[in-house]
Amino acid sequence: MKRLIITLMAALAVSGMAEARKVSGKVISGKENLKDVIVTDGQHFTQTKKNGKFSFEINDDAEFVYIVTPAGYAADWSSGVPAFYQRAEGKDNFVFDLIKTDNSGDYSIIAVSDPQTKSKKHFSQFAGAPMTDLIETAGQLEGAAVGIVLGDICWDSLELLEDYKNEILRTGIPFYPVVGNHDHELEAEGDLQSTARYRKSLGPENYAFFLGNDLVIVLDNIIYKTKKNYDEGYAPHVIKWVKGLESLIPETTDLYIAQHGTTRRWFENNSKIIGTSDLLDIVRGHEVLFISGHTHICNNMDYEKG
């Protein structure tokens, strides 16, 4: 049984060519070696062998090496964000030791949108009744349970991302982050530069994890310029990463795509955002459910069949 629980939290206040290097590692759970686990640096992909080991070439300037967490397992989330990633700089060997979770195939997803804490006062509101509700809900769920916060975790106050990590731990379940437009550095220029602080706190913007027989893909669909000037859409490097990921998953896999902005602007004659056609061309053939925030309105819509 799949369950998706949507919580809308409206605002609390108004590459060039790089040199490659070979890295290796393994994915385990205690003494168990985990095979066929997808490993990536955000551009290149490989999979673990029967002995749980992997090796591949990554860009020398790659920021992370990370995995697509298999169903029935979770990366340690005691820091407030699942540790499915490790920083790549100065490192050539990566060991991911996962925690076994419920593998019955049943799961629940709690989706939270737009907390938008701007100040410590706002954050204390988030830590009050909303967190009490999340904790109670998470405690009632059976099977595997995860949370996803669909962006705008803060409102341009990126120092509060650390407070968020400490607070969300109280739910007792792994909570996965999505980057929103308000999670970018205001003064930084460029899409990747403006999310550097986000990545430092919460890891890669584009990643995935399995739940039961299904796959959750988390994407950055905010193309940031500077000072709140941005486009909604999928940058070329995001499309390229999704294409590489999709080539390694079974055709029968159902997908959730978790992102901040919607895939179409239903309030603007249903117009598509940048790169929508490219993304849909990749995932078409799978059953796909997009889970988005950004609009501060609960709304369901069908893009097309499937």
C-alpha cells in the first residue's frame, strides 16, 4: 500500500570540461553487501557488484559521490538529513553503511511544503504546532515512512537550515530536502553558485531513493540568476542527470518526482516551465506523480495520461 500525506505550510511571513579521476567504494548494511545499488557523482553513474563494491571515474571537481538508496534501507539521518552522500574533495574511497528499514513494500510519504522561516521567531512557530502534528502523524504510520520538505525551507535566511535539521529529527523518520527559490543565496550569481550554501548544509539538489518498488526522484527546478531573479524549469545538467538515472532503472518502476515548482503553471493557461518537454520525454512510459510546493495552494492536476 502506498500512502502520500500532503501538508501545505504557507509562508509564516509575508560546465566546462573537467579532468576525471577514478574512485572506488562499497555499499553495505552491517555485514551485508548490497548489489546493484546506483552510484553517481551528479554526472556519471555506476552500480555496485555482488560484493557491494563499485569503481568509476568522476569529474575531478565533483562535489559529491552519492547513492540511490535501495528499498528496505535508509542512510543514517541522525544529522537531520539522510547521509546518502559524501563529499568528494580529497577522497578516493567511499563506504556507505545503510540501516535496514521496513521491506514489506508498504510505505508512506509525508510531503511538507514551504515552511519559509525568515527569523528565529518564525522558526519557533514551525517548531510548535506544525512539528507536533508531524511527529504525531509519523508515529502513527506503518511500513516504511519518509518525509519530504518541498522547498522554501527558509525564506532567504540560510543560517536557519541548520536549525531545521535539528528540529526535523524529532519526527523520528528520514526527511529528504528539496531546494526552493528562497533556499538560494540572494547575492550569489548563477544557478550552481547560489545553491552552494544549501549543498553545504543539505547535500545534492538532484538525487533519488527507492521506496518499495517505486522510485522518488528529487529535482531542482529553480534556475536561479541572482537577487530573487530566477526561472522555473530544469537546467540542462538536471535533464542530463535524470536521463542517466532513468537508463538504470526497470521500465516497470513507478516514479515520484519531488520538486519545488510545479511542472506547469496551471494559473497561466497551463503553460510549461523550461525543460518540461525534455523531462517528460525521459520519464514517459513510467507512471509518474509530481509532488510540488511553491504555489501555497493545494491542487491536483493531470498533465497527460500516466
